[in-house]
Amino acid sequence: MEGGELVDQSNVQIEEQVHPLQITGDHNITYNNCRIFNVTGITQQASNTGIQLGASTSTTPRTTQGSRLSELPSPQDQNSPARKRPATETSGNDVTRVDQADLASPLAKRQTTADVADLLARELKETYRSRCSRVQPIPYITDKLCSVDQVFTEVGIQYKFGRNDTWKTLHSYCDILTEAKGDSRIQIIEGEPGYGKSTLALQLAYDWCNNVLNSTLGRIDILVVLNLREIGGTNSIAKAILKSLLPEDISSINETDVEQLLQDRNLKTIILFDSYDEYPDQYSKDNFVAKILEEKILRHTHVVLITRPSCKPAGCAPHTGQIKLTGFDESAREKYVRKAVTKGDEQATQRLLQAFKSNPILRDICQAPLFTVIYAHAAHEEQVFQEISSVTEFFRYILKCFHSHALKKCESEREKDELKRYAVDHANLDKVAYESLAGENQQLIRKRNYLVKELGNGLHQACVDTGILIEEKVLNHKYALGDEPYSFQVRFFHKLLCEWFASHHLVKLVKDHPSHDPTVNMDPNDLQYLFRFACGLDPNAASKVIQLLKRKEDGDRFALLCALEQRGNGNNIGLDEVRDLMSVRVEIESWDSRLLQRTTVQLLELASGNEIPISCLHLKGCVSEAVTAGGNILLNSGLHVPPSSTLETIEITGKNLDIPEEKMIRLLTYAEECEKLKKLTLQCLLPLSAVPAEQIPPSLKTRNIEVLLLSLEELVYHLNLIQGKWVKHGTGTAEIGDVTLYNGNPDEHEWMVRELTRASTAGIPIARVDIADCSPVADQSGSSLALPRSQLSLPILSTLQELQIWDSDRRMDNTEVVGILRYMAKCTAVRVLVFHGPMLLPDRVQGAESILSTLGSRNVTVWGFIRTESQDGFARRYLDLRSGVWETDDDGSGSDEGSWIGEDVKDV
């Protein structure tokens, strides 16, 4: 070959042709009458030879055996974009170099889609295996890495479909892509800071790479896991995959290959976007992530997005599945401690678990898995269990661990002195952290050059050495010849560390500028720890911060929680206010913000830990479908309400809440843990079947706790703890009054239908049921009335006395009318059927003589404010049960609609 002996030619076969082909090489130089070589048998001696002619000096070699240049796409085809590399110019031959990405492209070599998909999967798995094996569980120990499966512990998970659905408990992360998916193509996983979102993404990647047993990912052809904070400025998902996931020096796959594979509907592909809350382009309307979520592109692909609750994307499809990580409960904490910390040392395990259990502040903070990890490893390593009375004190302890470990690695006294100085002198870092959070759009990632300039070399390096700041090498999306292909970006190890340092600057601003509000763009729902840190750092600044908080939504109760950050060293500030709050009913409601719910739970724990009596806790429509988890009451928000030693009364209200036998037993076990509890009151879906007496905790019987049920008929039942039976409380007569099933409240239908069915089965009279704007339709046998809006059916109610159907402008045919009459005939206690409207009905009911006869024999009245097909105008008309004809009210009084419409229906 021209240009020198590059390979062992003993096994090389070369076929040379002069071909009138134009090839466009680097810098758009066109070459005519090119010599084309088919080369086979090339060894690894020169991996670039197979894609070049002559003595090229390309700086980006790629292994290709048996490459055939004659099969390349036409160089004039402008729709075959190559993956760009820095160009290297050579001379001395007819062809200097052809872009290697096109030459090496598997699709360019006419491989099958399955072959190329397999190649892409292999290269992705190589990347994931590398990342999954280099997990750093403890931020300040940078030299101790492990595999993700060695530290991953499942957190609590809830899911739901659509806005009107209720949160359900998911028993394993393995079910996220199946049970929690349903019919949704897009899923959003949300979790608070430190709740293990990125670790979950890594674990899913690990499962796919290693064909983990019980994982549903084994059936997936391609899994793309993109960390969005790494791909700012990238305008397509194909480029993002190349930039972030494929080996730059050896991958033979180019952008066109990736695009074609993602578009292939025969491949089972999942795209997982991690760290959306740190995505630099999230505020750009035309970023490719937004296009995917809005179903403008890749409509067939299963997409999972991971973010914080305060940073969910707008414009998602309405059927998007929602998943929520709820953190560690006691069981999960114990699993992690045993698995990753103590590793068989039972005595050490019990010491750690007792530290968590005995401290409500620590227990609350460590609902976040990140804090469990840091505290457990630090306490186990140092054999010191720091007393924690506030989150500010906890973070001081964490930063002490950061610096203590870094000092051990210092090789000289000078290095130690430098590190100690920067541990207290970090004003520049405080300012940068504050500015990162205070703007309308948070900037959590900075370029290294910028940070070095702002912090100075010394402080910047000290923060990197301690693990506070993380440097990441990223490929520049666009770079010119001679530019560095990589740059460095820097971020805090975790956003909570950013909040810690930002709080120091907030304190400075509040003190230096008391008339200014430096929190105007700061949402406590997103930055609750920043406010708490600020109040804990400086008592003088705390009063100003608390004033600012009280001006914000749900700020009053949160301000009290922030004031409690000043506790410690014998300071009991705020406890008198907590005592006043707990002396009356404390409510957690379904529409409360998560911040308000969390604040209330934390105040309840503080009260319990300080032996402050809690008069009554009312959980109003906020208890999850699971009711309890890990010994705590689980809220729909994912928060846990642990048992309280000073709680006297619990009230749980939830019209859609179902508490069958096994959940009731768990709830009674929770009540047993509340040492001073006197009463448990429920108003929810609860069958009046007996609870197995042997499973009722014995202490409830000896303490004579009242367990009451408020039913729909406004009667009270109490649970006989000796027999396990529900007994009617008092001497009143059971009867259900007027019940309205309204189309505007379909969420309540399940509860109402269930209660009506239970009452009918128990022989309890039902005075009247109004069905408003639901367009009920009877089934063919008349055994039920379907309610299309809620997808439920009202069964035969043997104790129903009156039914009213309200449907505006509805036109009913003879079959629909006969169906409803057949249903009424089977409701044996019914006396009145009313059609509200205005509605249009047939002149005569035909083919229902036996049904009309049955209703007539029971003296049932059927009437309504309607018009018929042959009679103009709406009027009050009665159905003649002998002839089946609608007859007008003789005195015409029915024309006054208000004289016969029920008051509750008029309100609707």
C-alpha cells in the first residue's frame, strides 16, 4: 500500500479499482477518480487502516475489520450526517481521509437493525457497568467506591394514574415499569432531596446489564439512562446519547444509527431521564425532553423522568403516570444499616437503630436515605452518637465529618492549616450558593473556571478535597479545531449542601439590609432547609427570617418549626407555642401543601419527644390507600405519621378510604403504640364484619380504648374489643337520609355506592338517592344502574324508598326508560321515581306491561318535569302505570320547578 508498510500483509487481500467516484473528505475537499480498495484480513496492528487509503495520521482510530468503502453512503448525500470529530489534515494521496463515523457506521455496512441494536445495547451496558461499579455512598470519602447493588435499599414508593386517582403503595421498585405504568407511556418519578432518585436510576441500569432475577428489564432491548444535568446545550436525544453514554474513542455508532433505532417500533426501548430538576435547558421551550414529554416526537417510546416535586415539567400528557418516593421508614433504615454499614455486627446494629428511634429530629431527617447513609456511616466509624436537637445541629455534625476525614488525608501541617481555615472562612462559597438558588431559574451547575475565579484556587480546591464540591468532566457539544474537546463543570455534592452554605449568606443579607427581602424568589416548599438553617445559625437573623416566612403561603406553622431550630444548649424556645398548638385539634388535610403537612408531622414528633400532650389529631382525607407502612400511618403525600406517646385522640376521615380487616388490625397495632391514646374514630369505607378478637392487641382491651365508626346514616358504631364485633352505639333508629351522586364529584361515588350497598344488605332504610347529571343506564336485566362518569354501578337497593334522576337536556328512548323502570321494580321498597330535567321522553312506555303492573300493585308514583315527543313545552307529568302514557298534571302547578325540586339538588 502507498504511504508505507502498515500491516502484516501475509493474510491481506487487496482488490484495487479506479472508480469515477467523488468523495468529499475533511474541510469539504472533493476528490475525483478515487481508487477504491476492498481490504480484508487486516490485523489489529493498525486499527485505522481498514477505513483509510494511504498514510493517514488520524487522531481518532477505530477498529473495523473488512470495511468496504464502496458500500458507504454517497458523499453528495447531505442527509447522512456523520458524528463529528476534530479534523486532522494530511496530504500526499488522492484521498486523504473520509469521516470515520460514516465509514464505520454499522448501518452504513448494511448490518441488520437487530445487529445494530445489539451493538448499541452492548456499548450502553459497558457504560452502565462502569458507572454502577463506582458509586460513592459517603460524599466525603472519595476513595471508597462500591457497586450500586451493595448499597441500594428500597425506599417507600407510591403511584397513581391521573389527577383523580388515589395514591397506592408499590411493594417493589421492580414493579415501577409494570404495575405502576398501567397504560401510561410517560411516567414521572418524584422525590425530595436525598430520597435516592439517582441511586434508583443506577439500580435499574444495573438490573438491565446483569439480567437480574425478577427484573422486568430483561425483556427490554435498549435502556437509555441519561443524566440531564450533563447534556445542557444538546439539541437532540441522539446527540445526547452519543455525548453522554457511548465510548468516544471506540464506538462505531453514529447519530443517524441512534435516531433510526429510537424510531424503530419493533424494538422495546425505555428512555430514563434522571435529574430533570438540574437540567440546564428545562426552561427552554424547544428542548428535546419537552418535545418527548409533550408527545411531539418518539410517541411510541416508554419514557421515565426523575425529578423533585417542586420541579415537575409542564405540558405532560394527561395520562402520565405518577410515582413518588417516600423515603426510609424504620424497616428500610434497618435493612440499609445491616446491609451496608454494620455487616453482621449485631451489637453495632442495635446501637445505631436505637439512636434513630430515640431521637425524633434524627428520625425525621433520616427519612431521607442520604442522611441515613451519612449519619450511619459516620457514627459507626467514629463510634460516637451525636445528640441532635435540630437540623442545623445535624448539618454542623455532617460538615464536621467532611472536614475530619479530609484532614486525615493531609500530608503536611500546612495543608491541614489551609483546610481548617477554609472550614470557617467560606463567605465566597456562601455567596455563590445563595446566587445559585435565589434567581427565578436556579443554577446548580457552574463552569470550573467561573467558580475558581469566584472562590479562589484555595477555597475551590479545599471544597473539592472534602467532597463538598464535585467536578465532572463533560464533552463540549460544539468545539472547533484546536479547542479542548472536554471541559469541567462543578456542582455541590447535593443540593442540601448548597442550601447550607446559601443560608449563611442569607443571614448576612438579613442583618446587613433589614428592610430588604432577600427571599422574594425562594419557595419554602423547595428550600425548607435553607430557612431552617438560617434560623438555627443566628438568633438575631432568625426573627427577621420568621417575619418573612409568615408572609408566605402556609408560613405561620412553618415559621414555628424554623424558630425551633434555635433550641439546644438548654434553650427551650418555641416549646410554649408548640404546647398551645397541641392543646386543640391538630388537622392534616388532603389539600394542605406538602410543606405544611411535613411541618405538622415534625411538630407532632417534637411535642411527643418533649412530653407535651396532643389533644386530638384529625387526618382529613389525607391517609393513603395502604393506611399504614412500617408501623406508621402513611399519608397520600408520602409522609409518615409515627405513633406518639402523648397523643390522646385520633380521627381519620376518608370517604374513599377502604379499611378491610387486615388494614384494621394494623391500625389497631398503631393505636397500641400510642401509649396515652383514649379514642380512635373512623369515618371511611369500613365493612361492619367482625375483626378476629385474637388479633386485637391485648393492651387495647386492658386500656379500654374506644374505637368508633361514624357511618353514612349518621349513626355511631363501636368496636367491642373483647368479641371483635361492631355494635351500634346508643338507641337511635338506623336510617340513611338523602344521598346525592353528583357528576361533579365522581371520586365520592365509590364511597357512597359502598355505603348504600352495605345499608341495603343490613336492612337499613334509605330515604332517597339523587343521581345528578350522571346519565344512569340500567343493564339488560335491570340488576344495576351504570354510572358512566365514575365507571361504577349502583346495585339493587332493597331498602331504597325514592330515586330521583336529574339529567339536563337528556333524550331517553323507550329502551332506556324501560330499563330504569325494570331496575325500580326490583328495588322492592321503592315508592317514588322522579325524572328531573328538563328531559325528553317517549309519549308512551311500550313493551313493559308486567313491569308497570308490578309498580302499580305497589302504588309506586312515577313523575317528572319533562316534555314528550308529541307535546311541546316542559311540564309536570305523571306516568299512568295502566296505559304507559305520560299525562300532564291537571292543575299545572308543576310548571313551577322550584316547588318540587329537592333542596339539595337545587344546591347542586
